[in-house]
Amino acid sequence: CDTSSFWLSDELKNEKSKIQELNNVGRKTKNKLIIKLTKELNLKFKEKLKKFKQEKFNQKVANSNNPAKTAWGLIHNEIGNKTRNFNNVNEIIVNGQCYTNPE
């Protein structure tokens, strides 16, 4: 199961698409009422999306054979793996001056 979008339903996709279409109409016509309505709908959609995503993630963890591993997998998928390897830096540039690693 692809964890990047397993939780996103067709209903939510369609709702977002309709909000985007309404936003485009508001921008083209410069209708302030439509623009305001779009902002309100977008805020409500974001809250709904957040709640729905949280429920789906909770279900996935609860139904897992290894809840801790599943939870960390979801976390890493959402925020990415932040570890980086800086051991292979051979040179740096500071104020236009190049410094090489004197290994």
C-alpha cells in the first residue's frame, strides 16, 4: 500500500477540485464575494482533510501487526528522512574564498 496517498478519498479529491474551480472563477472575474467564499471553503476543507487523514493514520496503526514500526513509517513518509551525510564535503566557499578539506 502506497502510504503517500492511501488515505486520500475520491470525495476529498473532488471537493478540492471544485474549490479550485470556484477559486479560478473568482480570480478571473475579480468577484470579492466568490474569493471570500473560496477562502472560507478552503479553510473548512483543510480542517476536514486534517481530521480525515488523522483518522486514516490511526486506523492504519491500530490494524498493524507492528504499530510502532507502522507509526514511524508514516512519520518518516510525511516529514521525510532528515538525516544527511556531510562526511564527503571536500570544499566549502566562504565569502567567495574556496577552502578545501586538508585530509
